[in-house]
Amino acid sequence: MNLEINYKDTWLHHLNPSFKLLALSGVFLFILFVHHLNWLVYLTLLISFMLWFFSGLPRRIMILMILPFLFVFLSTSSSMILFGKGETIWLKWGLIQVTEESFYRGIHVGVRAFVFAVLGLLFVITTKPVLLFYSLMQQMKVKPKYAYSFMAAFRLIPIMAEEIVTIRNAMKVRGIDESRNLIYKMKCYMIPLLAQSIRKAHRIAVAMETKGFKGEGERSYYYRVGFSRYDGYFVGSILLIILVSLYASTHLPIFPVGDVRHER
């Protein structure tokens, strides 16, 4: 089963994975405390532009990945808009009450959920899992037995997907009716998958034990992950995005509102 997607390397792919993880976590925490709607909207737009132009993925794939996030935005914001509190009532129908305050707060919550999803997608798309685990071992001093265990588990995901396809094809060849109840399907799939997982996990554990993946002493690494000028470019880009979005929210506001929190 071929699950690979063709992409083009950009400067975001050359960042140190551990540094990128810490930097995006800092941006995540920073956005968590941004309560000005216009500032948050501009931050979201600029971060989305970074993802769009420097992800390295084809535009069609990017659109397919962003579409679920738009659904998250709509579902998150609508719950606050339709059932929020406020003084300036725009629409009232039964339990539904749309006010000016609830509208802006709903947009704020939805945009925040969207930008969090974009930050996560930015990290996932531009980070190679193998280099991430090597960076965690070399820069973050994570013990090799934990890092290599997660790496082995990550490698098992496509193998498990192939096992599911194999079981489905075997059931078709043997004439097993797939229209039976859910419990029967779970037995047909989960028992073979569980048995295969136990065997593979045991083999991996024995191999890691034999090759000394206990984290004792100094180890040599096949990949050496370090820092480069691209890490500085990334920090500069994040700071520039924050400053530009702050300036734009002050001089070119999209919504006629500032802090959207409840007044105490």
C-alpha cells in the first residue's frame, strides 16, 4: 500500500524538529492569550499563508487538508453564536438567540480553533518523523529506548493498514459475507490484527534488546540533526507575523470590536 504524497522541500523542512516543536508550542500558548478578534484574525491569515506557500504540497492536497478545519471553524463558532449571551440582540427564535456579543465571541472561538489546527498541520507536514525522534534524542536528551520505541510504533502504522486490506481480501476470496453484524466483523478483523501485533511487538522488543537500545552509555547516530540559519529565519518570520498582524489590527480592523471577553 503506497501512502506517500509527493511534496517539494522548502525552508520549513530544514528546521531543527525539536526547535520547531518548541517554537510552535510557544506560538500556541501565545495565541491562547490573544483576546482581540482583529489581531487573532490577522494572525490566522498570515500563518495560513505560510502554510499555503511553504508547505511544499500540491495545492489540491492542501485544499483537501484544510477543508475539515473549515468545518471545525463552523461547528465551533456556531455553538457560541447561536446560544451565547449579550445585550444587543440580533435574532431570537426559541432557544436560539444571536447577539452582537455572541457573534464576535463565536468568530473568535472558531478562528482560534482554526489557527490551532493550522499550526498542528504546519508541524506535521514540514517535519520528518525520523528526524524528529533523532532530534529529541540529540537535543532534548530523550532516552533512545523511548525514542526508538515510538519510531518503531510509527513504522507499524502502514503495516497495520496493509494487514487490514489483506484480511478484507482474504474474506472476499473465502466468500465470507461482510454484511453480517458489527460484532462478527470485529471478531474477523481484531483477532488476527491483535495476534499479528503481538508477534511483531515481541520481535521488535527482542531486536531492540539485542542491539542495546537501553540508553546506557554514549550512542552513535546514523543521522546528525543540528541547527541552521533556517531556525533563525523561522523565529524572525514568527516575530514579523506577530508585529504585522498587530499593526494591521490597529490600523485596518476587520471587525468593529476589540477585546471579546465578558466584561466583569
